[in-house]
Amino acid sequence: MDFNELRHARLHIQVGKNLIENKMPESHFFNELMERGAKIAVITPEYSPPAAKADYWMPIRPQTDAALFLGITRLMMDRRWYDEAFVKQFTDFPLLIRKDTLKRLRAAEVFPGYKPGLDPDGPSFKRHNLKLDQYEKLGDFVVFDRKTRKLQAITRDQVGERLAQAGLDPDLRWRGKVKLIDGREVECLTLWEAHRDHLRDYDLDTVAEITQTPRAMIERLARDIATIKPVSIHIGEGINHWFHATLANRAFYLPLMLTGNIGKPGAGCHTWAGNYKAGIFQGSPWTGPGITGWLFEDPFHAALDPATSGTEIKVKKYLKDEEPAYWDHGDVPLIVNTPKAGRRVFTGTTHMPTPTKVMWYNNVNIINNAKWAYGVIKHVNPNVELIINQDIEMTASAEYADIILPANSWVEFETPELTASCSNPFLQIWKGGIKPLFDTKDDGVIIAEVAAQLTAQTGDRRFRDYFKYLLERRPEVYIQRILDSSTSTVGYRVADVVNGKYGEPGAALMLFRTYPRIPFYEQVHDSEPFYTDTGRLNSYCDIPEAIEYGENFIVHREGPEATPYLPNVIVTTNPLVRPEDYGIPLDALHWDQRTVRNVKLAWRDVKKTKNPLWEQGYRFYLLTPKTRHRVHSSWSTVDWNMIWDSNFGDPYRLDKRAPGVGEHQLHIHPQAARDLGINDGDYVYVDAYAADRPYIGWKPSDPFYRVARCMVRVRFNPAYPYSVLMMKHAPFMATEKSVRAHETRPDKLARSADTGYQANLRYGSQQSVTRDWLMPMHQTDTLFHKSKGTMAFIFGGEADNHAVNTVPKETLVKITKAEDGGIGGKGLWEPARTGFSPGREGDFMKRYLAGTLVKVTKR
């Protein structure tokens, strides 16, 4: 959705989101929200910058957000705080499920001689582009109709007003026995009734105990969602990067589904990530291939006439997209030897990676930002035959590459480029305004010239022809083809946009249905089906993998590592949740065993369990949000960014231990630090589970272990709970060369001698303590979902859409003092002596904070 839409909410809920620091260009919309009088609730473990602006801040134990919203949902259902008409028209709550198989009841199972009821001219076929073979797999569903008091078939098109036009009025509260066409009787119930049973585990007292959020605040938020409209929930990448993000994201939708806060101005559940813009240039049967015409043009039938319309491009996908998360995971899929099921492959065939032989990346610091980065460097990269880095700055990914291809920056682009954003509605076509400062070229041109060299060496012109108009420095030909065939740009001409026909030169509005863009507007306003198997907002998932893993209902699960309790345990007593544990022992510590083990327990039993890692002293959750001073890791070592990025910026480098003019920092609650004998400003070691981090097989005598073990300065910060640490995301990591530099250079800079690479830390990095987790529910072959770049549906994997990602934040750590914070490692860090720092306030500062420093007397 557009950030412009943010300001229309009357109740704005931020969950793990920091709109003040992490969306700085658009945070003014957050200010406008306040100016318009909206109520604001912020849910974060720490007292964050947005929390200071909120009407109320709800503290929460990391990764328990799903439990919080399940508790809110139960409260709203119990107190009848819901819009029954919306629930019936647009959600799956009225649909029946079978108690025996846990699957949705299909019409063909109930009605003899049933013929599929989906209208060939309806939106599923005509606009969603559903295929007949896909429909055969989905089938139609069943409700119990209040008017006829009978079971009735229902199709995915029968939502909103179409439901009433079909003469259906589903009963939310039906349960009973159903006779199937094979003569058997099975117990069935509506998903509404099933959820009333399921949510018994999530009463207010239990949820308050799980989340460590005050009971009264949970009740307050539930009442606000029920009584204020419109409501919007804005979730942060921190939430999406938890292992159980799928469950959390499903849970966030439940209160909005109950209250009809979907598809309307100011309402909905929203998040932003750069990859989401891939879906903006949509292809369709009525416009053409869209962005896929550029990405997957058939190289054996390349269009070499510049006048060829984008609608005529022949698309043939010869490649299979894969996620770098597998490379982070040792370049292997998720395969576990289990006591009960034997060798079990949890990576679906539609997700299955191939061994990496060549890596070529551009505009991404992929090695530096990889979870378990030192394990990747030590164990994975040696098996990769060629690593090519294409970028505009010297990063760790460049330092570890075999070949570096230097690219132009945006302001140096010599040919036009096309882009759009997931957070605003603007199409942009532009090129740079200054001559390249160095011997660099545009990204596309670099790739095209490599292809031209392949033609020179092989004699096959098709390599060169495929990038013909980049080699001729006319990318406008390709840009026009994308505009011709994308649903959001049909009718635009490159020259018109560049010349300012539609506003600012180079800009135009994307052709969305509404302005600002409102997700699911067509679904609610025009009674169109949602992009799900049921055509409705789904509270339930009945794919076989979800049933097997115990995630058919939305549940709270403890993290596979970051919890004091049994890792990955499912909190439920619902008999309709029947997970398979594969016989994996409860004390198994291997990371992949913890990933796939599915055990369900009541909360009263969960809280009696203990995480073996917690017992071994790993008792701090480590949060790694993004910083306001860089984008991912870009520009981490620009001098001003290094100075601003932490409390240890010093352009004079009075303490020569600093890797540069600034360095990375770790936030810790003052009392937690004091209990460990750590002072404000000290250097500490940060260690995660020793069996696999910073890499498998490390030994104290290994020189690479010295490079890889994280050492960082601590900063007292009472905004964080006692057991929560925070280290910002993706600083420039220590490498062998940067460590050698600061240990041998006279000035002690952590700047590599031959490459000029500058590190943000003396040793290690944030990635020293992370690892990659291949979430099983992100690797299913049976999930039905919309394709990313075109109006069509697929089953199974698709990169950035239904796939594992590289950033689950599941880390428990222990910290130990390494060095004193004073200059040269002697004594206390000087700012901590002033009496003005958090946790070490002097009398003057205490009086200031208490508001007693100045006394006003009346004359």
C-alpha cells in the first residue's frame, strides 16, 4: 500500500515497526496521522521512538505477537465485537471442515453427481486467470445455510454481494454430522465454531503470561479495534524476519477480519520491503507479460525489431529461481534423519536448490548480510568455483569475490532506468546527471558486454542479440515494452513520461484502481474473490504440510532457539491440531532437529519446560533491527555515517582501538550489564550456540575464529528489557584482511591494505551469532497462491513470494567482558563518568529527569 494511505487511519497499530527511524523519507505521514487525531498503539519489546509518540505502548516478549493477537481475537469473539455480515461475506469462518481429515469439506464429497459451480465468466476465470486444472484441485466448498437449514455448495466467487445474490446466508455456529456420498458419516463444524474451541487456550491471563504484556492493555487494544474505524496495523521487517512470521502475520489479520477493516481507506495490515515492488509491473492475459517480458524473454526468439510491442514478446522461463537462504544454510536443503520417519526431506520439490557453482550478484552485499556469514565463508564459498561482485563500493562481498565489476551509481547512470516502489504510487524513469567519476558502467550494460564477449568467443550472436538495445545504449526499447504490457502502465510512452507530460519530468502515477492505493479494494468494493483457494480471507490452512506441522490453525509457537522454554513448542490443547513430532527427543539440540520438531502442549505445561541453551547461559534475546544511517549495509563506512551511527563516533580516534572514526555498538539494560560486571562503553564478546557459531568446527587456536568472534562496545540503554539486547543490522563485518590491518597498521585502522575495505568492528559482526533457518512452512509444494509478477495462480514455491528467506532473527546469546572501555583499555569510558549517561545518572541529572532542577516561585 502507499504510505500516503497511512494518515487515513483512526487507530494505527505499529507491531515491531519503527516508522520514525526506518522509513525516514515517509515518516511525515506518521506525523500527519498524529495531527489528524488518530489513536496510536505501539507493540515492541523496547520503549522505541514510536512508543514515545503513542497513546499507549504495549511491551511484549520477543516473538510472542501471534499469542497477543490470538488473545485479542478470542476477546472480540466472546464479547461479540465483530461485524457478522463482513465475516460471512469475506472470510472463511462460515466454511465447514471435517474433524477426521482436518480438511475443508468439499461439495463433491457431499452432493451426489455434483458438478463444479464456478461461473466460466466470473472473476476467478476472467480476471484472476484461474485454470481449469487448478480448479479441479481446489473444488468448491460447503456451508450450512440458515434459510434452507441445509448444507449448500459455495464457490470462491461467491463473496460479498455475490453471496446474497446466490441466496445464501451461512450459519456461523453450525456443527453436526455430515453423510458423505460414499455412505460414511463424519463430524463437521464451521471454522467459526472451530475457532471458538481453539481459542480456549488464549484467555487473557494466559496471553498476558505468554507475552509479558499487561492484561489491561490487551483488553484495551481489543476494545479499540472493536470500536474505532478504520484500523490499520503496520508490521515491521523485524516481525517478518522471525522464524514463525507466517503465524504472526496470519494472526494480525484476525481482528481486522472480524471488524471489516480490509479493503477500505485507512484500514488493513501492511508491511514494506523492497522486493515487494516486483509485483507492481503485473502481466495479464489482456495486457501481456509485464515485467516477465524483460526477465524471461525467450532467448531463442528474441524480439530484434525496436518497434515490437511488449504485448508480442515471447516468454519462456528456462531457469528456476532459488533463494540464497539455502546457500546460507550450507548450500543444502532441509533434510533431517528422524527416529520415527527416517531420512525426511522437508524442502519441497518446487523449492529444491541446486549446488552453487557460480555466484554473480549486484547491488547487494550478499556475503556480509548472510546469516551465519562466517560459516558461509569457511564452509560454503570454497565449493563455489566463481564469485563475481558487481557494485559501487568496496564491501566484504567484494573483498571475498574472485572478480569485481564496478558499476555506476544512480547519479552517474548514462542510460535510462525504470523503477517503482511498494510504498508510493509513482512510476519513475530517469538517468544520472553527472559523468562517471571512475571507470564504471551501468549495471545492465556490464551484463550486456559480458554477453557480447560470449558472442566473440563462441561465434553465437544470440548472446549479443539478447541485450541488443543495452549494447546500443537504448534501454528505452525494453522499458517501453514493460510499459506496454503491464496492467499498471498500459498506454504510457517513455518519451512522454521523461518529458513531464504527467507531472514532474520522469514521473507518472502508476495506474492503480485507487489513489492512494488501497489493497483489496476490488475484493470488498466490487465483491471480487481474494487471491486464496477459498476466494476469502483465510483463518485456516488445510494444506497437508500445515496439518502435519500443527499450523492448520494459527497458533503461538516458541522460537526454535530464542526462548527460555522448549524450543519450537506449539501452545495448544486443541484436538484439531495434530502435529507430527517425528520422534525427535525434546532435548535434541541440533538446529535442524529444533526446526522440524512439532510438539504441542498446554501453556501450563510449556512454562514448566526449559530450553537447554537457556540453562547453558544463553539468556539474552538479540534483536537486530535496521539503522537509520544506512540502507541494509550500504554506506556503513562513510565517515559521517560511522560517526553518527553509534555513541562511539570520534573523528580524531583518540582511542586507537576503534576500527574507524566510529564503530558498532550493542544496547543493553544497565542492570543486566552491571550484574555481569560490565560498564558502559566496555568491549564485550557476544557468543551464540557454540556448536555451530560463528561457524561449525571452530577452535580457539584457529586464526579465523579470532576474526569471526564478535567483539563490540556496549551502551547502557534502559529502553530495553533486562533480557533483550539490540545490535543494529548489517555493519561492515571484520574480514581476515581488516583484522590483519588493525593489528599491524601503525594507525590501527581496520582498513584492508590492498582493497581499502573498512570494517565497522574490530572482530566479527552481527552475523557471528546468527544462523539461517529453513522454515518448513515456507517450503511447501501444495500452497495455492497468486503468482508474483502476473495475473495467474501457482502451487508451491516462488522466490520472494512463497519461499524461505535469509533473515529469521532467532538468536540467544551470552556476553562476557573483553576489555575496559577507557582509552587504550584502561578504566571507565570517559562519557560514563559525566553523570549524564543512562544508568549512571548523577544527582544533577536525576533532578533534571524528575523535573526538580528549576523551581518556579510566585511573587
